[in-house]
Amino acid sequence: MSGNAELRRLVMFQGVLLVVLLLALSNAPVGDAIWLNVPPTGTKCVSEEIQSNVVVLSDYVVVSDDHGHVPTISAKVTSPYGNNLHHKENVTHGQFAFTTQEAGNYLACFWTDSHTRGAGEVSVNIEWKTGIAAKDWESVARKEKIEGVELELRKLEGAVEAIHENLLYLRDREAEMRTTSENTNARVAWFSIMSLGICIVVSGSQIWYLKRYFQKKKLI
Amino acid sequence: MERKWRKIWGLIGLLLLNFVNNVSSLSLTITKVECVYKIVRSEGDIVSGNFVVVDHHIFWSSDHPGIDFSIISPGGDILHNLKGTSGDKFSFKAPRSGLYQFCFHNPLSTPETIALYIHIGHIPNEHNLAKNEHVDPINVKIAELREALEAVTTEQKYLKARDAVHRRTNESTKKRVIGYTVGEYILLTIASVLQVVYIRRLFSKSVGYNRI
């Protein structure tokens, strides 16, 4: 990495740090965001294995150091069966929300557009929330008229329920894998015995055939 | 109209995180070097997480060197350095606020998929607040309770990722058992048929010879 790019990166990080500190002091939460560097060529993909009927909420923003030229990116989100859930080109920010219909690997891909290519790597701030983290607590508070400590405790109750669900899921998966393992174990035993059996049968038939052949040729 | 509503919903969702509840769980594909960055809002936050290498393209040898993992603080110090792992947990107290880098390095050229989960836990204390603000002790207790629950969730994410790896290994083993056994049977039969054919040819020539 050349010194110039390093310096630019440092300056950019410091600038962003300042912005972040300002935001933090003004009590506007940054949220649970992850930053990624989208390379100038090729795509950067993130994925997650999600069960069905789970709410997914996501928000992505391009972070740039100089305000004159903000690079744009394109984003695409696909379901495990290949359905296109979200597709946007040439944007600096965007968000998508959906409820998963099928369980599987959900893929979100980002790539820089051809217009802004040559600007190096683009930093994208991605917020990705699934399940209990994506729950809309504001509307729950409004609907049931609870606030403060009670709301916090309600959130904790939601978290405990999510943990319970996860535990059940893990237990089911473990049971599935145990079945597969025992199946494979039984199969290995059967196939080995069968292989021995086939070996004996084949060699027996060889001997029988050759004996008959030699007897026909009057060599024995 | 729906888009506007979605925007509002998204904004509300964003604004909701008053007590920092930072979680993020993602899978990335690493070809050479990949870095994930996360902002830690206040010093003293506990950063915990784990990662598991999900795709092991190991077919013939278990000599895979593994993935190198390092955590770099905003000041540039390396907080955590692991070489050649296939998954690990990490937890540290952030010495300062800022942007933390979680970097992976893949020594081989085959891309590997990594499931990463990072959680930043913040417990409000008297330290960071202005002079005339007080921290309600019940809020502190609630935050501690939430952090304990998040620790359980972190562990669960780790177990989920490990379970995914084991499932892949199991399914691969099952396929291999069937494939290799059927191939073995076919090969055995072909070899024995060829043997018989060869012996036939051998003896038919020599018999022809002896008739001269």
C-alpha cells in the first residue's frame, strides 16, 4: 500500500471518527453497522443462513471522505431459490426489508458502478438485522402503552424467547445429524460386507467359468 | 407510498437502538484478505464474537494451513492475532472508541467462507456522562442482564456455525461412501471380467500353437 493511499485512508478514518463521535454525543445511535470495502472490480457479497418466517431489515450507506464526489454502488439481494428480493443500481444509500419465505442462504452483493470505477475501494456501511433485532419496539410500546423499564424488560423477554427458539433449532439439527451419522454408519457396514460378498461371488464365478472353459478345450 | 412507509419503518428501527445493542452476524467469502470494520462507540465496551470457517475445500489432505485472523484497534495496535485456525471465539475490552478492524487472511488461493459474529456490549456507567446526569441503577442492572443474554446468543451463533460445518462434513461423507462403494463394485467386476478375457486369449493362442 503506497504512503499516499495510507495517508488518505487515515484521514478518511479520522474524519469518519469525528462524525461518529459527533453522532454519539448527539445521541443519534449509529446502530449495529458493519463496514465493508467494496473493491473497484468484482463484487463483495455477504450472506447469512436464515430460517423461514424471519424479518430481515437492512440499510446500507456509502461512506466517502470528500463530499464533492460520492461514489455510487449497486446492490442486489437474492433468496436461496434465486429470487431477486432487492436490486438497485447507482445509489449512495438504500434499504430493504423482507420476511423470509424459505430457509436457506440469503445473499446480498455489492459492486461499484462503471461510472465511479477507478476511485479505489468504496467503503459501505451496512446494517443487517434479522429476527428479534429487527423487531419494531416503538409500535409495541405505543400499542400496549408501556415505556421505560417495562419496555426494556419486554425486550429482554423477547431476547429470551429468541434464545429458546435457537436452542430448539439447534437440538433439531443435532437430531437430524445424528440420524444421518447413524445411517452412514449402518451403510458403511452393509457396503463393506456386500463388497466382501461381491468379491467372493466374482472370484467363485471366475474359477467356475475358467474350469468349464478348460474342460471344453480339453486341457484339464 | 409503501416505499415511504418502509423508509419510516427503517428510520424508526434505526432510532430505536438507544441502549447500544450492537450485533451483526454475517458470512463472508475470503479470497485473499478481507477486513470487516466496526465502530465502538465508547471506551470500555466489551467486544465479543466468534468466527467459523464454513467451507473447507479439503479433499485429499488435511494439510490446510487454516485462516489467519487479526483484530486491529483504531490506533493501529494488533489486539488479537491467530494463525492457521478454522474458527475461534474472541472477547476483549475496547481500550478506546473508534473503528476496529477484523481482518482475515487466506494463505491459499481457494476462496473460503467464514461465518462471523461480532457483538459490542455497553453497560452505562457514571464515567461517560455529563455532570448533571445520573445513571439509574436499574438501568445498569438491565444492561448487565442484557449483556448476559447476548453472551448466550453469541455462543448460540457459534454453535450454529459449527453445526453447519458438521452437517457439510456428514453429507460429504455420505456421498463419498455411496460413490466410492459403487465405484469399487464396478471396478471389481470389470477387473475380473478382464482377467477372464485375458486368460482366455492366453490359452487360446497357446493351444493354437500346440496344434502345429
